Amino acid sequence: MKLKALTTAMILAALPTAGAFAAALDRSGQSISAFLQPGNYFEAGISILDPSVSGTANANGSSISDMGDDYYFPNAALKLQVNDHFSFGLIYDQPFGADATYSTSDSVLAANGSGLFHNGTESTNVEVKTQNLAMILGYQPNENFNIYGGGVYQTIKGHVKLRGLAYGGAAGFGGYNADISEDSATGWLAGFAYQIPEIALKASITYRSEVEHSVGIDESSVGTGALSAIMNNPALAGVSATGDTDVTTPQSVNLDFQTGVMANTVAFANVRWVNWKDFAIRPYAFGVAAGKTPGYPNGFDLVAYSDDQWSTNVGLGRKLNEQWAGNVSVGWDSGAGNPITTLGPTEGYWNLGLGVQYSPTPATFIAGGVKYFWLGDAKAQTGAQFGTSNYVANFSDNDAIAYGLKLGYRF
């Protein structure tokens, strides 16, 4: 059974909504599928996510309104088949990030107007953005095997603002600010793929290394307590007033598989592992102040995770005619632990996705997709509570919807 005509349906297995909402800071899913397309190939896409994440305060059950901000992230890839045995590729994506803002309209829990995540005028907010450019060289000894590897250039920047009683209020960390200057660093990837084009079978495994950043973070506090004084001048604690912060984005492994199951129909699956258990951020002055907090002689991290992330996506794609194809998929994500940070209070998800593709010519296509996410319930804890069963809020019955658009061209 020859299934080479399935090319259009196979592309749908990698619609840009694939990793739009995932555990911890994971976003794009870091797909390698564009590099494994036959011949010369270019694609560009964008994903948009609209989450709804609300909860209740653990202490008294007061409501916490939607804190999940909408966000979008683009991606693009170029693959060149230099000759029968060598290929070259560039893949751009934004693999990790965060966007969250709590509301100042949530319940007031103190006489000074503060709530769990706001001080009456300002609220807790986080935004983190990364960019990746992977440069890949592949060697194909024959039409069945592909061995590839290359370098990764990555940038990271962001800001964090903690407000409210969850962080100790104005006398604690409830006035903390951190602005992360953009930093760049390098890593690498390597992988192996096997295919049998006649039956549309393709399998690949790709490893991506961690990327180690040393970033300058502008830290300050608008609080009123002794910890505010330490954070604004760490020299008061007997240490240097400034210092870089190590931020290491995690290593990961992607396993992808697809095969023809009947004429014009392909089944596909993806499994992804991300090493979030070894990830933590402890800004320099924040760490100094945390180490001076009574009961925390070793300090604590601003953000950390207790579990690695596992996720999977399976589905079917079908070519309807020479111009139209469609797919359906189901996805699951384990999350990165529960309780989990207040800056991203969900534990994994289930999702259902639908995609459609239109090919006006054999060399071009436009694809769109939508995914609905049922987000896992989670208990939210501050950095000081990490490693314990304590938490400050419950988040449950939440969801998200993602939209994706991709354009592709073969030449």
C-alpha cells in the first residue's frame, strides 16, 4: 500500500497549537517535524491562547478572579535538502514563558486594603519570554535514516511583581519587584529519525540540552519591613549589593511517531518529557532576604517545581481530496507537581483538538486548528511553602482555548 499522497495530512500532526498550554513554563512543545519534511520546505505560524484560571483563598474561601493572561507566540522553520545525504535547517520558536496577572478587585482581607494577591492598588504579576533559534545539520545515509544535531541560541527576559498577603504583605515579600534583563546563551540538540515513505511511517527521538543563563536582575521592594531594607541594599546583610542570578532552562526529550493506517489516513503520536524537577529561580537579592527570614536559614526559591513534566498527543489525520485535509487529536499533560507555584496554578490538562488544511497548489498550504483544554485542579503555594503540603489558594474547574494558524511552502 503506497501512502505518499498523505503528505498534506501528515503536516497536520504538527499544528502550531500543539504545546500552547503545558506544565510549568512550557509553551511551544519544541517540535522538530519541520526539519523532517521531505525536500526543501518553509513554514511560519502563530498560536494564541486564552486561558481562564480562577480560584478561592484557602484561609476563608474568598474568590480569586481569572489571573491567566492571553498570550501569543510565533514560530517559523526553514529546511533545505542540500543533496541526497545532507540537510540543513533553522527553527525559531518561543519554548518557555509565563503571563499572569491577579486582579486588584479580589476580596480585601486586611484593614489596609490588601488581598491575597494584591495590596489594594497593585497586584501580583509575572511575564517571562524566551526565544530559540536552532541550527540543525542532518545526515541521511539512505532514504530510511536521518541522524541530526546542532546548536541552539536562546534568549530570556521577564519581570515579576509580588503583591498581597500570600507573600507576607508589605512587611514581607509582598512588595518585591524583579526585572530580568535580556540574556543570551547557547545549548544543543541531537536526534535520530527512521522512515518508510511507502507506508507513511516516520519515527524520531530528539534530545535538547539545558541552557544555562547568568542574568542580571534589577531587584527592589516597595515594602515597609526589614526584608525590604535588605532587598534594596543587600550589603545590610553583610554581602555584596549586587550579583548575577543563574537561570537554567530545562533539558527535554521528544518522541514522535506516525504511520499510515489506511489509504489517505495517518495516525500520529507525540510523547514529551521536560526536566522541570531540577529547575528553580532564586534571584540574588531575593535569596539573601529569604535566608534572613525566620525559620528559613537556607532561604527559598522564587519559583521551583517538584515533578518532571510528561505529555502526550495522539490523533488521526485524513486527506479528504487534493486540496483539503483534516485531523482530530487528544492530549494529556501530567503537570509539574501539586501544590504548585502561585505564578502558574494548574496541574496539567486534557485537551481535544481539531485541524483543517487547505492546499491551493501542491507546493503551498494554509492550516488552522483549535484546541480546548480542561486544566487540572491545583493548590497554589508561595516559594516559602515549596516542599511542604501548605498552600494559600485552590484553583479548580478551569479551562483554556488555543487557536493556531500555519502557512507552508515546498520548493
